Amino acid sequence: MNYHWNWSIFWELSPDGTHTYFATLMLGTAWTLITSACAFTIALVFGSIVGVLRTTPYSWAMRLGSLYVDVFRNVPLLVQMFLWYFVLPELLPQALGDWLKQLSDASFYTAVVALGLYMSARIAEQIRAGILSLPRGQRLASLALGMTLPQAYAYVLLPMTYRILLPPLTSELLNTIKNSAVALTIGLMELTARARAMQEFSFQVFEAFTAATIIYIVINMLVTFAMRMVERRLTIPGYLGFKAPAVGH
Amino acid sequence: MSAMIDIAGLSKWYGATQVLKDCSAAIATAEVVVVCGPSGSGKSTLLKCVNGLEPFQQGRISVDGVSVGDPKTNLPRLRARIGMVFQHFELFPHLSVRRNLTLPQIKVLRRSADEANAKALRLLERVGLSAYADKFPGELSGGQQQRVAIARSLAMDPIAMLFDEPTSALDPEMIQEVLDVMVGLARDGMTMIVVTHEMGFARKVAHRVVFMDKGEIVENAPTADFFENPGSERARLFLSKILQH
Ligand SMILES: Nc1ncnc2c1ncn2[C@@H]1O[C@H](COP(=O)(O)OP(=O)(O)OP(=O)(O)O)[C@@H](O)[C@H]1O
Ligand SMILES: [Mg+2]
């Protein structure tokens, strides 16, 4: 293989005429981070709502919740991106559709919504499992004290669920960051898209993707570290998990 | 005088299986009733029907004149007035002992933080745990946790208390400290239904003993009568088994 290595390529001007390649990669990193952060926020909010719905005593809520999860989890993320980006504007009333298409940063908004909802289905499953792993008595005790069902969730069930779920939620956050690369297919100039652009114009494919890989790894490490700190802060003194519920109750 | 808790013709099914069969009992204000019976006889279910944690299909229950089964009844408001103590304590592990006592007062009764806190400290004092206000449940022994759970219920100023085997998950050396708190409550005139197999406690403070078997109330007698002269063969058998231990 006679590949011409050129690590100084990062400091050369990119075709946009103002940024070095390094600067374009940093811009891409910023888009990756902001897209992931917004999408994960949506995922957490919707995932929590749907996860909670699936653990209520109401059968309509359980059915609605599982329909939601089935739809958003089983359709590939790429297809969902295309549906939101290309198909949705055509289905809307003309004026609204045109407005959507002309929106600047439309690919960003679309990526946030598509990725957020896709991840929310996965998080809903985690939340549901987390809530169901709490002893039934916690719900009963909350209700017996006169709390309404929403109060029981807000003050008792969810605070414990989030603590238990911190490790799996950390990996869902990492998944969100990785999956944000799919947004390049609808034109979002995030990190992977920038690396590909760099490779196309400079032909330095190894340098471009080595840089992208390293940046993803660094983000990953920082996120993992930050979540560890959160975990440490939320540690409950003396808490060793719930005792296994006794049989016959 | 009308009963504080009035259970009349109560029947309940889980799917096709009937777990409560035409149960009736009346508990007067300041009366202490111990409920006992073999495992699976429906004791816990009966308690959960009283504060509406479990729905029932037939009969009626009223607490302080409020009908539990009536769809128009505000169940959270009714439950806030009925204390309940569980076998596994069910303290909220992420909240300090103090927060366990103040949170329901603040969120359910809308008390001010100061008022709730003062009340919490008074009740922790009463169960002998003032020094533990800022510990977490996981840092307490089982007996201490159960005393906190009782204090948490009392903080809501209940008109009646339901206990579901409050000492059966405890190590033997911790049972007495919990029973002592309950005896104190009984002596202070709290209306109590206590599911327990602690027959010493029953003899000491119960006005009446209810014996259940297979979803039925087989016996409902003054304490002395129940122990000296149980009316049914089933109760006699149960007593002879349990008193051997
Ligand atoms: N959620 C439920 N679904 C179906 N059946 C139930 C449920 N809860 C209880 N049961 C059944 O109802 C019957 C009465 O149960 P319950 O818990 O009231 O008995 P118990 O007298 O409290 O027993 P124990 O001494 O073991 O606590 C049992 O046969 C039990 O299997
Ligand atoms: Mg029971």
C-alpha cells in the first residue's frame, strides 16, 4: 500500500475557505454534542412518560405505551430519519410543509426529534423494568400515606428508579451519541460527516477517521466519568438494594 | 354508637378465585383488634380493602362514616387518615428518616416545612429515635426502621392504624421494641387492626381477636374468650400450633 501519510493536513485550510480541517472537525464535534444532548433530553422525558404509562394500573395506558415502544424501537433509525425528513413535510398541509423544508438547520431539528424518539423507546423499556424491580410495597406505602398515583411516581418510585438505572442510562446516552452519526444522511454536518468531507476533499482518509475515532473515544470517556460522578453524588447511605420480597404476599 | 371501621358482607375475587367470603366485622373507636389465621387466609387482603388499596366486588366498608367502595370517595384523602404499617417497613430508602416523615405531611396534608419537621421530631422522640433523624433507612436496624415507619404513619394524625405482620420480618431480639411502641399506641386509645401472630401482644392489648381461614372470618371474639374457649375446631387447631412455638 503506498498511502501518503500527512498528519499536518489538519492545519490546512478546508474548501470552505475560512476553517482549517481541524476547525471543521471541532464544529462537527459541537454539532454531535448538541444534537446528542437535545435528543437525549427528549429521550429521557418521553421515555420516562411512556415507561411510567406501562406500569400504571390502567390497561389503556399500558397498551398505548407498548404500541409506542414497538413503533419507535422496531423501525430502523435510518428509516425514521428519512420519514421525518423527507416524508413528513409532504404529508403536512402545503404551507406548513414548505415552512419545514425551508427551515434553516432543518436537518438538526429533524435529527433531534428522530433520534430522541428512537432512543426514548429504549429508555421507556429501561424505566419500565426499573419501576417493576422496586418492591410492590413501595407503591402501596406511598398510596397508603395518601399520595395520589402521580405523587407516588414523582416522590418515591421515579427517584429510586433513576438511581438504580444510572448505569444503563449511561450506556443509552453513549448510544445516543454514537447513533447521532446517522444524521449525516439527512445532511447534518456532525463529526462523522465532517470526517467524511475531509476525506473526500483531501484524500487523507486514515487521518480523518483516526481523528474522528479519537474524538468519539474522548467524548465517551468524559461522559462515563461524568456519570460516575453523578452516581457517586446520588449514593444513598446504607442502601444495599431492596430485600427480596417475602413469598406469600 | 357507630363503628369507626365497619365491614359488612365483604367478598373479593382475584380473577376466578374468591379470597374473601362474606366477611363482616365492626371495629369501634379506640378498639384494638388482632387478626390471625393461616397463611393465605386473606388477612393482608382484608386490610388492603379497608383503605382501598385493593378493590372489592361485594359488600361495603366504611371508615369514620366514609364508604371506601363508593366511586365518589376521594381515596387519597381517606387513606391519608388511615395509617398502615407493612411487614417490610417500606420506608423510602432515598430519603432521610426526617424526610420520610415530613414528605407525606408536606405533599399530602400541605403542612408547612416547619410544622412537618416539628411533628416529625416529636414522633421520632416518641418511638425513641430522635438521634436518627438524619440517618437513612439503610443505616438502621429492622426494628428501628419499623419504629420509623410507625412514626411516619402517626405523623399524618391517623384516625385508625392498620398493621400487617409488623414484626414477622424482624430478628427476634427486635420484636419487643416494636411491640412496645404498639402497646403504647393501644393504651393511648388508637383504633387498631393488627394482623399478627404475636399472641402475647394480643392477650395484652387486644379487645377482640378475629380468626380467619380460607377467606372467611371464622371467629370474632373478645380476647379472653378466644384464648380460653375458641368456638371453632379450626381456631383451636391454629392456636395449639401457634402456641407451641
Ligand atoms: N395480587 C394477587 N393476585 C392473585 N391472588 C392473590 C394476590 N394477592 C393475594 N392473592 C391470593 O389471595 C389469597 C389471600 O392472600 P393474603 O395475602 O391476603 O393472605 P394472608 O392471610 O395475608 O397470608 P400471609 O399470612 O401469607 O400473609 C392467597 O391465596 C393469595 O395467593
Ligand atoms: Mg399477609
